[in-house]
Amino acid sequence: MGDYREHWWRGARGEWLVVAQVALIGLVFFGPRTVFGQPAWSFPFAAVCPIAGGALMFAGGALLLAGLVRLGPGLTPLPYPKEGARLVETGPFALVRHPMYSGGLVLALGWAVYVRGWLTVGYVVVLFLFLDRKSTREERWLTDRYPTYGDYQRRVRKLVPFIY
């Protein structure tokens, strides 16, 4: 353990993936929403955006929180599985393999709709692509750790319920 703590900066457990993820999340919530000060998107039903965005943020936050709670003591900020943790396949993990990523993406999309920012939607797409790649790396570690992970992968979608 001492060796790992001395060399955390090498990213052997996905530390730099977490740093990049935090930066992308910051971009979604605090980055520019339009190009060169252009107005927010024009949408025929602009009054609906705060309601729809709020609903998406609530739903995404609920899925994210459910994943956090269900993971319990196995929770770690790193994508590398925690020592002694068990594979969770129930609750939100029966809906998608990465409910915290999925919930965060829905929450971020809700924010983009709420603020009506085209660039923000673009950031959410980039975040989706990043989390897809990050979860692919994470799943290699999970497959190495849990012999039944392959069966779980075949049964449950990765990030989007019933689709992907």
C-alpha cells in the first residue's frame, strides 16, 4: 500500500481519469454556454426548458444517489475496484452497469436544457464519450476482479437502460 501512495500520480488506479472527469463536469456546469456571447438557443417552447431541465436534473440526481447508496462500502472515487468490495448487480445496478455515470449524464443534460446552452449540450456529449471510455477501462478491472462480471455485462446495459 505504501508504494501506491508514493506513486499515485502515475495513475495506476485511474487517478487521472478522475481528474479529467472533474474537469469535464466543471466545464458542463461553469463553462461558456454559447459561442461569442450569442444568445441561448431559440426554442419555440422556451418556457418548458426550466421544467424539463429540472425534471432531468432530479431524475439524474436520483439515479446517481441511488448508485452511491447501493454501492455502500464498495464506493471509491477511483475506477479501480476497492479491495474487499463485492460486485453489486441489484437496485440501480440492475438498470445500468454504471448508474452513477448515467445519473450524472442525465443530470448534466438537464442542466444543459435548463440553461438552454448549445455548447453545454456539446460538453455533455464529450462527457458521455469520456465516461464511455472510462467505464470500458473500469470494466476490464472489474472483469479481472469478479469472475461473474462477463455474465452481468451480457444481461445489463452499460450507460443507457435497454439501449447501450
